Amino acid sequence: MRPKSHLASFSEKRSLYRARRSRPAHCVFNEGATVIDVVLRDISPAGARIGGAEVAGLPQTFELQIPDGVGGYSARRALVVWSKGVAAGLTFIDEA
């Protein structure tokens, strides 16, 4: 019997596949008064991983805006699930 690798056990915990990305995104909070530029590292329908120097200063919830390249953007409410150094894992929260 082969031992499980650390990577295999981690990937089994994720319920949805996350597509790898490296594109700019914005974390918007304080009723739109504060915008932090981040890099979207990967994304799934349920959440995302972001990176950036100011990730540690994010509030628990905020709006993640992902520019579409033609002047618009898609936006999702996000909740910080974990944060370590310059990276953070998010889950998307639906508006009621």
C-alpha cells in the first residue's frame, strides 16, 4: 500500500476544482472607500486564493472585484477563511 502524499491529502479536502489564475483583482470594503489591489491566484465557483502585500490587513468580509479586461468587472462577496503571510483563502458568500 502506497502512503498518501501531503499534496494528495490536501487536494481531497477541496470539494471543487480551482482553476489556476494570475490576474489582478481588487478587495473593496468600507462602503467602497478602501480598495486593496491583489493577485487572484486560483478560483472555483465556491472560493478563491489571493495574494498581495496587504492581504493581512483585509477585514473578515469584503467584495472581491475581478476586472474583465474590457472596462467592467465581476464581483462576489467574500469571507476570509485563512490567511498566511501574503496569501489568503476565500469562500464566496451569497447575498440573501
